[in-house]
Amino acid sequence: MSTGAGSSAEDDPGTFADVLNGFGLGSGRGRRKKVKRRDDPGDVNGREAPPALPPSEAEERGETRSGTGEEQFVSAEAIPFIPATAPNPAEETGFVRPYAITGGRTKANYPLELETLVSTREAAVMAVPDQIEHQLIMEECRTPRSVAEIAAALRVPLGVARVLISDAADTGLVTVHKTISGDEGAEAHLMLMERVLSGLRRL
Amino acid sequence: MDSVGFKAPREAAPKTMTSAKIVVAGGFGAGKTTFVGSVSEIVPLTTEAMMTDASTGIDDLEATPNKATTTVAMDFGRVSLDEDLILYLFGTPGQQRFWFMWDDLVRGAIGAVVLADTRRLADSFAPVDFFEDRGLPYIVGVNTFDGVLHHDLNDVREALSIDQAIPIVRCDARDRESTKQTLITLVEYAMRQWIALRSPTAAG
């Protein structure tokens, strides 16, 4: 996540202090710090995690930011962000809503079952996609991997993984292999069972 | 079939890969993760490994005092059966609040193994009902944790009130060979079922 915060900080035309915060802490956390300093007496819920920086250093940053007082007031309005991110500090992706990665989309363009196999296309091996998740999918799928494995590797919910894989397939980075399901083609399903049976016997 | 013994470099040919899925169900602490892990070539993956406070009152640790944690999401393992064939074993989430995932799990599956813990046989009712409702072939594996079968398999069948045709086997979830045999029994049964259900067309 810190990588993501760093790269987004590069893109954003934010202040220098914002960039620093982006590197040092999660962007959400940076926002919370600001809020706390502004409303110090009002912050009674004690939810604030101990800052990663010693107070003196934080003071320094406060000095740096005093040049952009206008923005601070804007940040102070952002209190509603806190309850959304606070409940489970142990969760690694707690600061980003899962479907934020997909731009809120929940539908995949391919029938992606749990066991559907995905592999990186040979033609795309050298490609470096913009989205870090697509890079991870490509790395993961150098040998064929199932949708469930990809979701586990990326530590995202299954539905999010499906959209990400669908996008990666749309842009030609990965191939989605056909999944034999019981409904279509009874013959194919029976053949699959036969192959699984002989495979198990060979184990 | 046509490429037996041919070892191509991994990235070379865009060959067709096939995957299959078997569901492993059972109550909390029945040994699903152990069963999957005994035959999987990877350490079973799971989306979330720790039991959270939210499951207090849902999970019942009384009969399995030695078990401190449980998987609250589904866990799964992988078995490569051939160059181009991978079998995935999916353990069902133990808690009722994850039942929405069961539809994903059973879609396209070959069949299911219901692991039964005879100390808590009632835990097997729900998976059995679910698979019967969905018409998914299943067998019952009576997990013998300490190598001892405490109940007669016929008694288990009667207690679960399941059809005579459905195989009930004893298994040791920790033992790879036992797990393998259980899976073989399931696939054989699933194939018999498949053919029986489609007998008019199966001749072709």
C-alpha cells in the first residue's frame, strides 16, 4: 500500500507536506493527523493511533504546512473518513474500500469461476501495466493460476479479483482458460471426471 | 493424451489448461483444512485465517477444545494431476453467515466430500441438505481423528438419513493416502451418478 500512496502522491499536485505524509504514512492516516491537530481539544474519542513520528518531528511538519492554512480547513471537514477506516486497524487494506481499486465496478466480462485458470500471455510478458494489481496478476500467472489463488495472492476479495482479472484480460495481458462446468456439455464434464480419476490414481 | 511425456518450457506454448473442483464440507473442526492440506501441493490458501469476535456465538469450540482458530473464509488447495490438469479442493466456510459463497463453490464442481465428526454429527446435516438440494454428488467421510472409528458406518448413515447409494467411508484427514482414496471414491460415485442420470444419452 505504501507504494500506492507514494505513486499517487507523485501524481497529485499536492503540497510538499502532503507528499511527505504520503511517503511516511498512509494517505488516510495523514489526513487524520491533520484533523487531530486542528481540533485537538475536541478529539475525545481516543481512536487516534500513536503517530509513527515523534511529536517534535510532527511539529516541524506542522510548521511546513502553516504556509497552506487554507487547505488545513478543508482537511478538517473530512472527519467522516475516520469511522470508515477505524474499525479494524489490523486489516491491511483497511484504508481503501475494496472496490475502490476497480473504480467501483463489480462486473467481470468473463465467466470467472473460483477454479478458472488464468495465465500471462507470452506476448505481454514485457509489458508493464500502469496498475500495480495488473502487474501482480501478471507475475502470479506466469504459471497458470486460478481466480481463487490470484485473489489470495493479491489479498483482495474474490469479486475485486474478478474485475481486475477481467480488465487484465481485456487489455491482452492474460489469457482466461475455458472452464468446464456441468451445465454446458455433459460429455466434456464426464471426460473431465475421467481424467481427474486417473490423475488421482496416479498420485 | 497426445503430448504425454513432452516437457515444454513453461512459457513457450499457449497450451490449453483445464481445472476441476471438488468441494470439502463439514462442520466446524471436522478436519476440512487438514483434509485439503494432506493432499495439496501448496499450503492451503485462505482469504482470512483468524476467527474474529464476530463469530463468537456462531462457532462452538466446546467439542473441540484443542482448536484455537478456524478459517472464517474458504480455504483451498491445489493438486496438479497432469501437465494441463489442475484439481482444486475448496473447503466450505464453516459459518452460516458465509453461505452465500456456497453457490460459487458448487457451480461446476465434480462433487463434494462431507467430512463428518461423529461427536457432532448434526453439523453435517446442513451441507448434506444443501448438496441434495443442488443435486451435487457427495459422499460422507467419517473422520477418524485418533485412528479409531467410534461409530458403525451404518449408524452414521441412519443418523444422517441418506440414501443407500451414497458412499460413506472412514478416512483420516491427516493421511494423504486416505484423502486420496476418499477423493477417488467421490469421483467414481460422481461418474456413476452422472451416467445414471443421463442413461438415455450416455450410450453415445
